[in-house]
Amino acid sequence: MRASQRARGEDVGLVDALLSADERRRSSSVRFDELRSEQKQLGKLIPKATGDEKAELLRKAGELSASVKAADAAQDEAAEETQRLLRQLGNLVHPDVPVGGEEDFTVLETVGAPRDFAAEGFEPRDHLEIGQLLGAIDTERGAKVSGSRFYYLTGVGALLELALVNAAIAQATAAGFTPMLTPALVKPRAMEGTGFLGQAAENVYHLEKDDYYLVGTSEVPLAAYHMDEILDADKLPLRYAGFSPCFRREAGTYGKDTRGIFRVHQFDKVEMFSYVAPDDAEAEHQRLLDWEKQWLTGLELPFQVIDVATGDLGASASRKYDCEAWIPTQGKYRELTSASNCDEFQARRLAVRMRDGKHVKPLATLNGTLCAVPRTIVAIFENHQRPDGSVAVPPVLRPYLGGREVLEPVAP
């Protein structure tokens, strides 16, 4: 665990502090049990005693009662400190994950080739310019109404979102996922149990008056769906495809991706979530990645798959694969989907367990983005644009757009 913390760039001393706190927790628990046992034995002697002997026993009983209360308080305090430190500790990193920061990922695969716009004889427009030509994106009024990093999807932009969501849900359902519409507000335990109140807390919106959190992904309510439950092992895997609005403060990204809708405070997303036996977690991780690759291939987008480095994993993931689509006007690949293996990390914190014969034990949870709508629209507009500002619709989306093959610019 020390090596894992070091690889993440996190505090290694936290491991030793946790071990020390747990030792105090166990020793204080033993001390409480000893005093409680002594108190019970004394309680049996008092009714049989008389005179001075009884008075002495009552005096000892009073002292012992105070000691028991103090030991109980010490036990609770040590247990609370142990849990507080434990909640700060990230998941154990998979040994094959590349070590380093955000730029130290490993490229596992490249699918498709970026378009050569020069050979086609025109300069590509960025997604916002295309969106304005199509009457699909309005960031000016979004900023007027809600501030920076907000937007309206209008006309074919709104229709394209609905098409993407329906197509993504259709693919997930065909793969055996149960479609879910999830809450956007969750209690603190759900947010904390999924690992979003540690290093990611700065990007979470908190409604202090009601003590609710706005979710940044439906992973949170999907992970908490079976909180405090025991699931039968023979019914695993359980797979859910959640659609929800997502809210992110985007703290620390001042000046980054300020143009258009690539990095915004509110967006909609289709998320895959799996509950599996721990022994099946790595295979399920690959399956989630394969479903994401199927989705992006169907949208005819060039992309690469990366093995995310340790310092960019997030607290709950032991390993994460990102699919990054090519964005022509940026001249680089940008993240569109992620697939994370959280092993038993979330299940332990949320008390989601499996019954395997006579044994009850934690299971494993995994999550994978299928379609983060705004970024997917960015990639479609830029990769499928034509010289006149129109955009070719990938065949997989046409049934959800009334058979439309091209999105045409609107009159000014």
C-alpha cells in the first residue's frame, strides 16, 4: 500500500498513520472488553454482599463504571480516527499501471486515422463555429443565463443529443445492461462511498442547506443502488446503464477549454456500471472497454486507447482505460470515455456484498462511460464536417434522427 500511495503521488505517511490508529482501535477495544467483563463479574457479587463488603464493592463499581465509559469513548474515538484515515486512502493500484502523472500514460491501441483536411482542400472549423452554423449550440445565452461553461443545445443540437442517448442506451441494452434513470442528488454517504469526497471533492457541488451532493456521474447513484445489501453470487454480474445529468465545478481548469462545450459545468451522460465477483473484475474491465470501442467505432471516430498513469487514476480506480478521440482543430486526442476497475474499494465502503455458498464477502464494481454527450458532439462535428459547414451523420445515429444523413446549416 505504501508503494501504491507513492505511485499515485499521495502521502505515504498516511499508511503508517492508519496502521497506528488501527492498533489503538484494537487495543482500546480489548481494554473495553476487559473492563466490561470485570464490571459484569462485580455486578454478580454485589447482591450477595452485606455491610462494609457491599459498600466497598459499590465504591469499586462506581469507579469501574467511570473507567468503562472512558474506555468506550476511547474505543469510539480510535475507531472514528481509523475510519477517517481509511477514507483518505486511495485504492491499491494495479501492478501493470504505468507510473507517473497525467502525461505518462501508455498508448495501447490506435483505431482509425485522422482525416487529412489539407488533401480535401479546406481548413476544418472548430465545433463551436460548426454548432453556430447549424443552429445547434448557443454558448452566449448560456453564459448570460448561467455563467461561463454553460450552454444551450438548440434545434438539431438538441435532436443530436437525444439521438446519441437513445443509440447509446440501445447498444447497452443489447449488451445486457438494465437501463436506469438515476437521481442527480445523493446523500453524503453515497458520494463518500464511491470515493468522490477525497481528492475529487473540489469538483463536487454541495448543497449545504440540505446536505445533498450533485452527482458528477451516474456512477455514484449506481454504485449506491445496492448499498447495505447482500447479492447472490449466482446472479452476478449485474449491469446497469444509467442516464443522468452530471455537474462538475471544474476547479483547477481556469483558462483550459474555455471555448465551446468540451469542458462544461453541466452535461448529460450514459454510464455503464457493473457488479461482479472479484475474480471476474479484470475480464469485465476489458468488456467495458470493448463496448466503448464498439460505440466510438460505430460513430466512425478515430481514437486511441490509453492505460492511464497512476497519478491520474482517481481514488477509487485500481486501473483505468481512456478512449481519446481525435479533435482536428486541436491537433490531438482528447478523452471521450473512461473505463475503471474499482475492485472492492467502493463495495467495502458502501457495504455491498455477495453471498457465495456459506461465505459473505465484498464484490467488485466497475464503471465505464459510454457517451458523454457534449464531448461526443464536439468529436462528431469536427470529424464529420464538410466544406459548406454541414455535418455528415454517422449511420448508427440516423434511425434516431428520422433518417437524416446530413445536418445542414441554417439561414442566419
